[in-house]
Amino acid sequence: MKKILLIFLLLSSVSFGAIGEKLAWDKGTTLLAFFEQNSLPLKLYYNLSSQDKELTAEIYAGVSYYVLKDDNGDLLQALIPISEDVQIHIYKDDEDYKLDFIPIVYTSVQKILTISVQKSPYQDIIDATSDVSLANEFINAYKKSINFKKFVIKDDKLAIIYTRKYRLGKPFGSPDIKASVIETNKKSNYIFAYKGRYYDKKGKEVAGFLLEVPVNYTRISSKFSYGRLHPILKIIRPHYGVDYAARIGTPIRAAADGKIIYVGVKGGYGKTIEINNGNGIKTLYAHMSSFAKGIHNGMYVKKGQIIGKVGTTGVSTGPHLHFGVYKNNRPINPLGSIRTAKSELKGKDKQEFNKIAQTYMKELDDALEKSSFEDQKSFISIKD
Ligand SMILES: [Zn+2]
């Protein structure tokens, strides 16, 4: 109870001689460095389990975090997100500091946007919502199936069903498109999200990104998980990647073409490389023993190119590659992203997908029908 109250106080910026601050996480800062800057006991960090230490390496540059300090400048509390769902909670309990992973409290609102295209789908979405990430996600989703510049003309109609997260009254994270349609050239082009990927109404994948297994591994020693919330303790332990056990020195290959955006030691991940693979996809390779010769920040690599070797640097219980995949900074299951070709849903997945698709299709059609587009060219409604 005490803990919940404190979080409330921090979040609502109510303070009793205490000062709450919202800050942006500096690039390259590790949690350990944060401990040093705030004179927190380093043993608190060192005593964390290796799983927890690895998780703390997920803090990303630029993320907003909150600290609460007393009059002497001593830290009373900190809330540092490691993803859109989970944050590190550091707090003073009597004289001791404690650290936990707790869920980020947010509300999620489902909306339906309808537009009669005036300038371009991209610009019209931004004009209607001020949501650049939504516009980007929409364009990405259709990129491989429709050439907007060529085929979309003025007064074509589109509708999007999506969810937006709100924290402290402000949107955060990336929007989730559930389904959308664009009517062009008398054809309704639907897409539906299913298990993190987009499909057309027949269940054929439309905007697949293909990743290659980055290492020749002996076994998967730990799978991806968003973590389950402990019902009483309200703590959570996700694992934002797949651990591939492999012998030390086994070559690690880029899972897709891309640009290297990080080479170096990254907290509990040890020697780490991050690659921006385009279209909002980022891959991360951790616990490496060494980087390949000539690998540096800003360079382009090809799918399959050797970028380093398997090791056990950082916090690691044995030699393995921790492989992470992120879509718009949100961790996704790498095993669901590794495909040999664009996939087509089958069996149970197909049945489940068909049900979802039918419901959304009706909602999209209804929304377009209800929008008159006479005076106004776009409408947003909240779906309940
Ligand atoms: Zn791992």
C-alpha cells in the first residue's frame, strides 16, 4: 500500500518537501552510472540476479523517467521505463534502497479514424491526428502492397482502427493498428494485424520483414517473454529476446541488411551491437566476445555478414547470443520474425484470423458509411 501511495505521489507531482522531476535518459548512460550519479548503494545493483541486470540494459536513450528527491537532494524514488509496459522502480524503504520491475500504468483507447484523402494518406493522417507514428505505421503497413503515389487519388477513402496508450494524460509509445482499409480504384484494400504482423483479408502476409537466424546455435536456452505480472507483488520479469546457446567464438551474423547504430558495452548486455534494419525494425546482439574487424557505428552491413563472435560478456550464465528484435522500439518475439518467405496463415491461426478480420471489416465499412465527408474530410471516434 505504502509503495502504491508513493508512486501516486510521484506521478501526480504532489510533494511534501520533495522535488519531482521528469528527465530524459542520456545516451550511453548505464543504470550503474545512474547509481553513481545519485549516490545510490552500488551493491543494490550488484546483488540483482543476472536476469534482472540484463533487463536493466533495456533502458533506452531519450526515454522519459521520473525522479523524486528530498530537500538534501537525496533520491527518494525513481521510475525508469525499460519498455512501453515495464519500468524500474527504485525507492527508499526506511534507510534501505530497493529495486523492482513494475508495470507502467497506462490507459489504452481504441479509435477509428476515417479520412477522405485530400493531400496524401500520410499528410492527411497527421493533419487529422497530429500522430506522426500512426502515419508512419500506416504507410509501412501498405508499403509492399500499394503504391500510394501512383494509385491513391483525391477523395479516395481510408479508415483505420487503432489503439493509443496514454500515460498521465499524454500519448506515449507507438500506436497499434488493428485493421485498416483504403478504397482506391473501386477496390477496398484491407489489412489486419494478427500476432504482430499484417495480413490481407485472405490471410496472406502483406508487410513481412524477414530475419535470418543470426547464429549457428546448439539450443535455445531462454525464450522471449513479455513477463507475467505477479498477482500480489505486482512485479514483472520479461525477457526481451531469445538466448541462443552456442560455443564461444561462434560467428554472429546480421539478421538483415541495415545500419549499425551501436557498438560497445551496454550494461548487463556486455559487448553489444545494434542494427537499424529499416521500417522501424532494430536488431540487438548481446554478450559478444568480440566485434568483427572494422565494425563501427554508422556502417552498413548485409544480411548474413559476420559482425562478431559469441561470448559471455556482461551478465551471462554461459556462452550465448542474446538476440533482440524491436519494432518501433517495442520488443517483439524474434522467433515470430524469422521466416523464410512471406507467410500465409493456416489451420487454427487462419480460423482465428478469419473471425477477427470479419469483425474488423464490418467496423471499417460501417465507419466509412457513417462518415459523410461533406464539410469535414476526417473523423475520429472512440470505440468502446
Ligand atoms: Zn537473454
